[in-house]
Amino acid sequence: MTFRAPLREERQLLLLWGAAAFGVLLLWSALPGLALFLPACPFKVLTGLPCLSCGSTRTALALLRGDVAAALRANPLAALGGILFLAGGALAPLWALLRLPVPDALPAATPGRRAAAIALLLAAWGWQIARGL
């Protein structure tokens, strides 16, 4: 893998990522109240089964409380995504301002990588179904 200096647009995107993560942290006290107004999951209402993202609201609220264990129990994949979003949002502005090198190209989406991604999504959904969320 080769690296290069980030383009202007990439630096802007990194700064935007940081601003979005910071905005989530600024609004953390309002989020539990806003969660009360979210509708029920339409997939679960229609089928009785949880969807892949069921538990994501509980996961986000647990992460904002700092309860990583509860977040992982509610939806491990969403918890991992939330942790990566916040951690990346903390580092992204520094990356942009210091103009650190970025990968020249993303790895190719090979059939094996696609199969692994599908297996991960199915495992996460199986977790949701097994937990009965």
C-alpha cells in the first residue's frame, strides 16, 4: 500500500468528520429525550424479527453514557461503528491539520472480502435474533 499527501477535499472531509463527532458529543444530553420520539422499527413490527440495526439507539445511548459493555450487548456491530466514528472523529482533524499521509487507494473489494462482510452482517443479525431484541 502506498501513501500520499491528502488532497484539499480529503482534508475538508476529515475536518467535517471531526465536527460531526464533536457535535454528537455536544448534544449527548439531549439525545435520550429525542430517542423517545423515534418510531418503532417497521421491519420488527411487520415480521416480529429484529432488523440488523435494531438496538442501535440503545447502543448509541450506552456509548454516550460510557457504558461500552451495554452498547456491545445491545448491538455489537453498531457499537463498533459508534466507537470507530467517535475515535476517528477525534483523530481526523489532527490528521487533516498535520497533513499526514493517506492511502493512495483503498483495497479492492475481492470476492473473499465481500463474503467476509456478508458473513459479518449475517452474524450480527443472528445475534439480534438470538437475543430477541
